[in-house]
Amino acid sequence: MRIIWRKSAVESLWEIDHWRETIEWSPLATHLKDTIHAYFEGQDPTHCIPGRQVVIQGLPVDLRMVLISIGKSDPYKVFYRLTSKNIEVFLIRHPHQKPIG
């Protein structure tokens, strides 16, 4: 399985770091990306597909969401798509950001 980071996922990491800077917290995008990457490397989707299916406006979409914690903080929402050969990471949301849809 190859892990692909979509542009939207990288931009969401930048947004999280920007928000953290405004409240004088240190950036963590690199650590968060490494943690997410390690999480997906340790998964075997042939046995169990991690996370749950995403529903937007009452309709299921072609995305799944997993919760990944960094330290003792609330878990980050990681939205991804599983294809036959790849895991495509689309978006990372801070625990206190508004829900999508």
C-alpha cells in the first residue's frame, strides 16, 4: 500500500500550524504527518478497513475517517480514500474545527 498526500491534506496541515501559531503554540504539522503515515503503514486493509464511512448531508461518500491522537490532545480527524493500491489522505481537521457538510 502506498500512502498519497493530496494537496488538500497538506494545506490542512498548514492551516492547523497557522492556527497554532496564533495562540502561541508550537507547530506540529511534520509530527502529525509522520504519525498519520506510520498509522496507515501499520494497517492491513485486507483484514479490516480502518475508520468509518463519511456521510455528507445524509449521503455516503467515497471517504473514510479515522481519529488519530497526538499525545494527550483530542484526536485529529483524518479523511482518506482507500483504493486497490493506495491510501489517499485528503484532509486533516483539528478536533475543534467545524464539521464538514
